[in-house]
Amino acid sequence: QVQLVESGGGTVQPGDSLRISCVASGLTGSGVSMTWFRQAPGKEREFVAASWRTTGRTYFADSVKGRFAISRDNRKNTLDLQMTSLKPEDTAIYYCAASSTLILSSLRNGAAYAYWGQGTQVTVSS
């Protein structure tokens, strides 16, 4: 049974940093793609960041580029998102998604992922 569990969310002030993590079970190995998405209230889910499974190259949404970093540990089956200089518009539920069949051209497409975590809330507010 595949399970993705996110943790580390919380409420922070603008300009603060926060690290969220995802642990995968039941779907392991370097052939698995893991990606971060987020969904703000009243908005559609959007791609945030990914580290491509074969090259380790990282991809970011324009809105978080330069502020967020992503790291993956294939041995521990974890995917971390380090968020800095947080803004109120970063407020959302952050979801970890995984796929064993993802192709690079579908990286930013949530519909291409078969497995999702329950999400972790990140709130940026003064």
C-alpha cells in the first residue's frame, strides 16, 4: 500500500522560513518521481517544486524560484521543501505527490500523479 505523509507545516510570519517533509512508503526507489504541489483557498492546485528522479535537476514554479529549495533522499524515501522569505501568498495546503510512471513533460501536471499525501497546512500571516 502506497502512503505519502507530509509534516512540518505551521503558521509563520512573512519573511520567515519553514521546512516541510514528505515520507513515502510502499513505493520506493530511484524510479519514483516525487513532487510538491499546493492549493490555496479558492484557487486551483499548482505545481511548486520537483527534483527529477534520474538527473536530480530541480524545477520550481516562478512564484517560488530563488526562495524555495527541494531535496530528496532516495535511501530514506523522503522529499523536503525548504521555504524561505515566505509571503502571505504562499499560504496553502502543501501536498506531496508521487508517480512510478511520470515522464518529464508531465512534471507540472497534477493529473499525472497517482499518489497523494493528505497535505500539510502552511499559513503565512502577520
